[in-house]
Amino acid sequence: MSTNVNIDWDKLGFAYTKTDLRYISIWENGKWDDGKLVEDNNISISEASTALHYGQQCFEGLKAYRTKDDSIQLFRPDQNAKRINRSCKRVLMPEIPVEKFVDACLQVVKANEAFVPPYGTGATLYIRPYVIGIGDNLGVGPAPKFLFGVFCCPVGAYFKGGLAPVNFMISEKYDRAAPHGTGADKIGGNYAASLLAHVEATKRGFADCVYLDPATHTKIEEVGAANFFGITKDNVFATPKSPSILPSITKYSLIHIAKEYLKMQVEERDIPIDSISEFKEAGACGTAAVITPIGGIEYNGELHVFHSETEVGPITKKLYDTLYGIQFGDVEAPEGWIVKVK
């Protein structure tokens, strides 16, 4: 096992790094086994597994943070547990008890403690839980067996040069998810469907694309693989509400912070693309970046700029600093948000 990890923490990106141990648990005959930590980072499954052919799988993403006093903590893992269970239910996979999910994450972080980046680098330990349908299953239907796994990788600070706005374009040719489909669930098919739109956006010089609602193409839904929010000119925190949006744990944390820490009014509602001029600031939020400030959105051939293409808006900065501070232990967290690893 690794005790001294030779990693340049300042040069870490968001890429796979093999760590020492990962967790595996199998569901069969109506129940999950006890689960165990294993060294092998390869899994062996039947060629007929439903995960390979019919997309019966889902996943999560969360992080472990090293604090100033050298302790390690997780941020709201119970919410990831609840969300993976919603995803499992949607694609007919067995749910994982919340306690089992959180314990698996804790086991993996403890077993790979040497890979948790030092406080002050902005780097974190990314944790990837997943559930896949396995076993011999040729026809379209739920698998006879399932695998729940958790692995982790150290990842770098998202913004190497500091928090910086980026531009997005509206996806006019592609939808991220179908009306009444799986958009609200964290399953791989949603991400496969977004790959082509993302590549086309980056070829045009944008960070990613903004998806409109699949039914009418008139309302903002998601920004790439993140949730959208805007700050109106009268300081209201507004974010889309739709059955085809993945419910971001980061977004709901920001809603709480906007209400309770910044004393702002919050609205979850329709956000018509034609009314984006109501916002003086905008951002995309998710686990990886916490907040990605949006400089501008191109729509109908014109770039609508919010606060600035080069500077972060003051309210966006306060939201980011507060949530980032909570995650790294520098700002007092609401009750139940932090789970200590050590």
C-alpha cells in the first residue's frame, strides 16, 4: 500500500489516477453482500451484462476534502446516496441502503488517505460510486446480478488561474434528454447523448453548450453537465425547475446558502431563453467546479454577456467562497452537511 505518494498536487487535472484500494459489493438473490476492498482496478463481468448492451447503470460523484487541521471530510454524502437510489429505481436496479453507501465511501477514502491532496492546493479526492447490471442476460430486461463499486482519484483545482468566467452556446440541434425520459437521473446514457454537442461547442470556442427544454426549446435547462443559475437585477437567485434536470446537490446547497447565508430571495422556476437579459450574473454549478461563472451565452448568433467575460460577479463570488469554505472546513456548515473521515 502507498504511504508516500509522489504527486505534484499543483499540476493535477481531472484525470484517472489508480489509487490503492476500491470497494466492490454484489447484489444477487435479492440482497447485497457485505462488500469488500480490493486492489485490482479491473472488473470482470459477463459479455451479456445489461450494463454493456442496454445501459442499465448509474453513477455518482462526490469529493473528500482535507481541512486546515489535516482532518478529512465528505460533503453531504447522504444526498448522493439518495440520488443514486432514485437513479437505480428508474432503471430497475436494487437500491443501496444509505448507510452502506456512505460507509463504502468512507472505507475507500480511509484506505486511500495518502491520495487526499493537502489543504491549500485546491485539489481534492474525487469519489466515483457506480452501479451496473451484470450476469448472463441476453433479452431486454433487468439483470440477474448487480455490482456496486466505489473508486477514487485525486483531482486538481478546477480553476488553475483562479475563478474565471467562460462562454457557452445554446444547443439548437441536440437535446440532452427526452421529455419524461431519464434527464433527472444520473445514468450514463445522458452523458453519451451530450458528447457530440459538447465537441461541436468546443470546436467553436465555447466551454460547452446550454440545453433548452426538450419539449418546447424555449427554456434553459442544463449547462453541459451542470445546473444553471442566474442572479436577477434585483438580487434574486433563480434556477430552472424541470422534470428533466438532474437535481444537483451543489445547486441545492447554493440555494440554502443564498437564502440563509446571503439572505437572498430564491426562485426555482421556468427560465425562458428569451428573458436572459433579466440576469446580471449567471453560473453553472456542480461537483467538479462548485461554480463555473458564465461570461456570456450565444443565442441566435449573438453573445449575451452577463456581468463580464473576464471578471466574476460579486454575488457569484460570495456564493462560491461560502460553499468552497464549507467544503474545506473554513466556514461553519449547516447541520448534517459534513461527515468526518478522520
